[in-house]
Amino acid sequence: MGLVQPREVLIDEVRQGFGGIHSGRIGAPRMAGILYVVATPIGNLEDVTLRALRTLREVSLIAAEDTRRTARLLQHYSISTRTTSLHEHNERTKAPQLIDRLRAGDSIALVSDAGTPVISDPGQTLVAAARAAGIRVESIPGPSAVMAALASSGLEAREFVFLGFPPTRSKDRKLWLENLAAQTRLAIFFEAPHRIRRTLTDLGTQLGVDRELAVGRELTKVHEELVVCTIEQHLKHFSEPRGEFTLLVPPAAALPRADAGRPSDDQLRVMLGELTNNDVSTRRQALKVLADRYGIAVNELYRLLDGSHDAGHKP
Amino acid sequence: MGLVQPREVLIDEVRQGFGGIHSGRIGAPRMAGILYVVATPIGNLEDVTLRALRTLREVSLIAAEDTRRTARLLQHYSISTRTTSLHEHNERTKAPQLIDRLRAGDSIALVSDAGTPVISDPGQTLVAAARAAGIRVESIPGPSAVMAALASSGLEAREFVFLGFPPTRSKDRKLWLENLAAQTRLAIFFEAPHRIRRTLTDLGTQLGVDRELAVGRELTKVHEELVVCTIEQHLKHFSEPRGEFTLLVPPAAALPRADAGRPSDDQLRVMLGELTNNDVSTRRQALKVLADRYGIAVNELYRLLDGSHDAGHKP
């Protein structure tokens, strides 16, 4: 990549891209084609990269989760590449045909309805099959609702867990909620508009209605919002919910920063409970984490927090 | 967003965008400005969205992790917006000044060196401060190395955990590796070129050198690669590592699909161990997960797997 490029050249490239002057296929000199996994807008059609547009224009075929939905994007950018449907119900039967075309030298772009394919979207079967067949696979990165919500939430994002959609069967759902409540990392998941109130209600039952969390709605669209407040307030706010939802649930008691001074004994007790529940397999290890982090002697922590439990573990 | 738009209009828009004809500020009619959290390329300068370019052009100021690095992007796209540095060492002192400017009506774009700000990058302090001050914050989504690696890996991606960078202090590192080994979800993390061999070696010790994982290097760049093989093979392959690394570690024993038939007794035992270690808090719950998932009577599973442990829990 040249770092300094005359503006004229760049505009010409872009104009070519939009005008469809390019006729060469990406990867044409190779024997086999390339499978491009292309991220597309999650709501705002302007959220598409220059390379995504070029790739969608230049490949032989676009495998789309919903061809009608992808048609809107293509029409908006005057891209006339043929599309074929690839969704969860036909992925297993369709993937081999697409692999044959890739083998024959055609390059294919994989897109989902919105955002980055494969993550909570179809495509994994095709990508895995392509890799197994020795086909080159490349990501054309772009929008993802997970990252969009996280970046603008203001929440601590050094680590997080992404959980897809909550299960709908009540047994699975119960376990899922228990697991969510036990997370020591920020948890991110999606929810559909017709289920968001039920999910907020269940979260209230599991976590307490005064627990704070972030809910993003219609991110990148005209009426986007990302609200950080208690579950009770969310239930009032989203009384007639529409659009796609992204929820961010901070852990109950994230460890305070090491440079913030020694936590209180009560805080230490809560943190020990968190650590042993999830992150670290034994109380012994958890005590060491806290001792290291806050510069407290391990023996003192053992006496303070562990008197009644693991007496045998005392040093 | 209009769905059908004449091509000429679109090209005019793009030309304006690149030509800098727009002079109006985004959000100008509002009293306060807007803080835009803007994702930028992770390696290929073409991986930038139309809206990111427009936003970077139209805001009053760009707060950049490294102004020299951001200057390359801006120069490439002939964007002349002023930049100011905002990195982990000055974020706390600088954020209040930027909040004052936002309050005064200026819109500001926050960018990191590469990818989506805040996630493993500075910016959280500013975003949180802006939200606390009632300033509107919007994501302009785009590239993220996490999503780029995940989408093209072919690995199961319905759920995952993102772990940032491995700690470097050996005590923290030991716990971190133990925690990684205990994950029941795909784990994703970053590593620097000068530490990747040490980390692969430590992973080999913790997980076994024949464990398969994916390593992405220089994603979206000319020499990008994403290799899925054993740790031993990675160590041979990356003998003189360069570039930025993204690692994807599948869980030791992901639950086989429910429609793949009944797992063997040994497989069930391993799965029970996984579940009780991590995902689910009690053996009772874990047994129910397996019973539900594979259509096995709970009583049979209790007899089979739980005879010697939680006898008191038997129904």
C-alpha cells in the first residue's frame, strides 16, 4: 500500500469501482478462486468499506443469506454481480457446489443479511469446507453489531464474552441465564424485538431489576440509541420495542484496578466468590490472584477470607 | 436511506466526500457536538467505510491514539481535519478538555491506531466521560481484527470469549493460561510478534502441543495468513514471526451437535467435566443439559456418570 497517493488517482480508482470498469477477477492468476467473507452494513448503507464494494463488484458470484436483502445493497451501489442464496437450511447441500466453482477458478463473496458473516449468521459450513479443500479464504472486515455496541458503550472492554442469542426453550434459557449471571467478564448478546421484553424481565429476575446494563437498538440507523441504565428503567423505556437489540451486561463485580488501593474486606469477599465461581478453579488460586493484585500477604487473606472453608489449604 | 439511488448522485456524493466540498459539521444543529467512535483499517487502507471517511472529514477534531499513524490514513484520503493525541497515558487528563469542546458544539472523532477503538485500545475513559456528561456517542463501525479472524477461520463462532493480550508477568500469565485452558467457548486473543513464540510454547505446555488452534497474522495485508494446525506446527511455521497476531483457541471438547446422535459414554464423561468446570455451576444442572441435548434419560446419565460423586443429588 502506497502511503501517499495523488488524489486524482484515488478518485479514479473509486470511480472505476463504482463505474464497473474493472473486468478482471480478483485472484484470476491463481488456479483456484478465493472465498471472500465480506462484512456488510448493519443498518446504514454508508457503512461499507471501499474494498467490500470492489470485491462485491469483482467476484463471479455472491453467496447471500437473503438475496433480496443483499439486492438492496447491490442496487444502491450499482453492482450487478449475480447472487445465490446460502442460508442455514441449504448450507450443507449448497456448500459443495460453491466449492466446485471456487476450485474451477471463480472467486465468491460470502455475505450475510447484515454485519460480519459466520458470527451468529450462516457461513461457517462453507468457510470450513473451503479451508478443508485448500481454497484461500480472506476476510473483508467491516461492521459488526458486537463491536459497534461495545465501542460506544463506555463500558470496560478489555475482555468480553459474546453469547449469540438467548435460547428460547425454557430449560435451556434457565441455564443460559444462570451462566450469564456467573460471568466475570462483560457479556454481549443479541435479542429480537418480539423477545426483548421477556428477556429483560428474565434478566431482572436473575440479576435483580436494579442491575445496570447497556441496551443498543437500531445501531447505525437514524433512530439508533444505546441506553445504559437499570433493567427496571429499560423495561419502562422499551415499552413497545422495535428493531434489533444488542445487550451488554457488565459483570457483577469486576475486579477494581490494582492501582486503586486496597479494597475493603467485604469487597474482597465478593471478589473471592466471583473468582472461585468462574475464572479460577480453586479458592487457593483465587486468593493468590487477590494477594498479588492488591499487594496483600497471602496468609492475611487466608485468615480473613478463608477461615471456615479450606482450612486444609492453609500454608 | 433511499434504497434506489441514481448512480450519478452516488458518485457525486462520493466525489464530494473525497473532494472536501462538504463544510457543514455533523450534528451542527444540536447544542452539543457528537463523539463518533470510528473504526479504521487494520492493515489495508481500502478497509475504511464511506461513512468513516465522511465523518473524519466533517468533524472539528480527531482524537487519535497515534497522530502520526492516523496522519497516513488522512493523507491517503486527502483529509485535512486537525488531530490531537489521546492515548493510555494522557487519556485521563485529556478527556475533560475534549468534553469541554463537545459541550461547546464541536463534534469529535475518536480513532485508534487500527481497528475499532476502545477494544484493546484507548478510548474508554473518553467515551464513558462523554456519556456521563450527556454527550451523544455514536459508533461508525468498521474493521476489527477479532471479527476478521473469526469470520474467515471456519471455526464455530456462535459464542466466543475475547481475552485481549496475555499478561506478561509470569504469575498473572500462569492463571491466565489456566483460565484459557478451562474455557468451554472459542477463545480469541492478540499477541505481539516478539512474544508469539513464548506464548505458543506456553500454550503447548498448558494445552498439549498437539492441540489445534488458528493463528492469524497480518490480516488484510498483502502477506496475510490464517493457519489452522497444531501448536507444534505453528511453532515450526512461525520461526521468525513478524506482524500482529490474532489467536483463536477452540475449546477442548465443544459439545457435539444435538442432531449428531448419542455421544459415547467416554465423550459424555468429558463433556460433563467441561460443563461443571465452567459453564454450569452444578453437576446436577450439567447432567440435565446433556440429557436434554442428546435425548438421554436423566436417571440413566446419573447412573452412568455420577455414581461416585454426588450420590446425594440422585433423584
